[in-house]
Amino acid sequence: WVRYAVRQKCAETLPLGGQDRLRALWCNYFPQTRGLIFVVDSSDPVRVDEARDELHRVLGDELLEGASLLVLANKQDMASSSNTLSVEQVASALELEAVVDREWYIQGTCARTG
């Protein structure tokens, strides 16, 4: 767990890995979750379909009802690569326009520089 203060409010985050064997455990951390941060590798378009399916599966869990969603489209620093998807392309590939039951936002990121 990572605990930090934001605007005098305490927040706790728990980074969960994306490997198949760990995904089955995610639901154990859903109770009382108010927000979900979902990180996508923008430089790996082959796995974006898998990420989309997993994201929508997770969002369908009743324990996450109403939880806000922040998608981080990581590796935007690799935009010069022909494989790297733009933030807009990631949003489209993840079918974020279909997410209408909660607030969501997508942000391009670079783990090296922010």
C-alpha cells in the first residue's frame, strides 16, 4: 500500500500487476474503492485489445460501481515509433466512449519524466 496526502486528504493506492495469475485476485481489493487508475502501454498495440477486455470486465464488477477511472496512456515518449498509439488512439482502442456510468479521464504519460 502507498499512503499519501492530497489537499489535506489521505489516499491509499495499491499497485496490482497485470499478469493473468494476479488478475483473479484483483476483486479482493475492490470493496470501498472510489477510483481506479489503469495504466496502458501505448507502445504495445497488440496488447491493447487484451487491456480493453480486462478494463471493461473490471468496470462491470458491482463493487466498483461509481468508482472514477483514470487511464494513463504510458510511453508517450516513444511517439516517434510507428507502433506507439496516441492518447486518442488508446481511448478509442479501449472503447472509453462506452464508459457512461462513471467519470473517466485519459492522460498521456511517460514513466521516465512524468
